Amino acid sequence: MRARNVLAVLACTAAPLAGQAAPADSAVRVDSAPLSLVREVFTYQGGGRDPFISLLKTGDVRPMITDLKLVTVVYDERYAARSVAVLRDVTTGKRYRAKTGDIIGRLRVTQIRPREVVFTIQEFGFERQQTLSITRPEETP
């Protein structure tokens, strides 16, 4: 009797395993379609600087007022808005031609006078004004 039960148990357990092996082989199929990933991309089109880009990686903070040297001013007495100031960045050598209202980095040209340029600097939510003047070369007798 005991041998009969053992054979019945073996027959019951072996039958499902044998029956599962055949469909498992046919169920494993590899689709050859290429896998494509979709990624959400955001572009900032607002005014001013993109707030999602680090200031350390961009040139938006440069040039600093200490890096600029006023080279020349072409001043129009009749129409001050047509006046032009030429500035040079002493660290990179880049030249800037600025008019009233132009923005260079964080510096906004507020006013151009015959020998100086007034900038409005925006830092940490506050604005301050600083003047950059033409330096006269020293004359030796």
C-alpha cells in the first residue's frame, strides 16, 4: 500500500512539471523591435536668465565691474541716447560696445557721460550703482 501511495504522489508531482516545461519554451520569445526611450525636455523661454542653469557654469555673472576697463566714450551732446562706450574685459580681452540700456552680464548701462559710464548692478535682489571712468595716463615731464 505504501508503494502505491508513493507512485501516486510521484505521478501527481511529475505530471505538472512535465506539462509546464513545453509551454515555457514557447513562451520565451525575443522581440526584435528597437527599444526607444522617451525623455521629457524643458526649455526656458522666459525673459532674463534661465533659473534652472547653475550660475557657476554659465558666463551670466561675468564680467564683473572690476574686470572691465573703459577704453573710450563716443559722446553725442545732442542725443545722449546715441552715445557709445567701448569697454574691455582685462581677464579675457573681450571688447564690449555698450549703449544706454544694454546689459553686460549682471551690469546694466544706466547712463553714459563724456568720460564715464554709470552701471546698475543687480545682486541678491538689490540694485546698486557704480561708475567706471576713463583713466588718464600719467604724463612725465
